[in-house]
Amino acid sequence: MQPNMQQGTGGSETEVTWEDQQNINKFGRLNNRFHELEDEIKVAKEAIDNLEDASNELILTDEEVVRFQIGEVFAHVPKEEVETRIEEMKEVNSKNLEKLEEEKESVVAQMAELKKILYGKFKDSINLEED
């Protein structure tokens, strides 16, 4: 089996080794995970905003018992308990958001390292940028 060859900009051919192909594949997987993380972070931020809105609405209400959605059902729950639950949910979502952002930073760092390696070898023969 012949090694893969790529045409360089200067007309010279650059051999793509097994290790290079592994780096290219890893970069592709990291890029996919990066986009997944961006979507998950967006959803987490929206959930936190919604919980903050619910908390603000709860402050404005005069009722001692409010309707609280548990799964697909609304239950009548004391206002203080709902406030506690919303705060706990905000805390859990904030921790989740923090973990997602840390993972995103790690992915970006790994992608930068792979870009440096791959561009160092293939120069303009490879495009790792998004259009």
C-alpha cells in the first residue's frame, strides 16, 4: 500500500504519515466536540436565564402556594420550597456551565497545539480553519 501524498504549494509533495493522519483525525473529533460544547453552553445559559426569570417572578407574587412544574405535571407547592428548589437548580446549572466552559477551553488548547503541528508540516497544503 502506497503512502498518501499531498500536493504542496511549491509543487513538492509532502508525505502524510500514519501519525499525521491520527493528528488530523483527532483535530476533526475535537472540532466536532467544540461545536457540541458551544451548543450545550448556549442551552445551559438559557436554562440559567429562565431560572433567574422564574426566581424574579416568584419574588413578585403575593401567593403563599404557587404552581411548580415537576416533570410534566404542575403541583401546588409552598413558595419558600419553590424558592429553595429554584436556587438549587440554578446552582446545579451554574456548575454544569462551568464544567462545559472548562472542557471547551481544554478542547481549544488541544486544537491550537494540533494546528501548530499540522501547519508546521503541511503549511498551506492543509486548511484547518472554518469558513
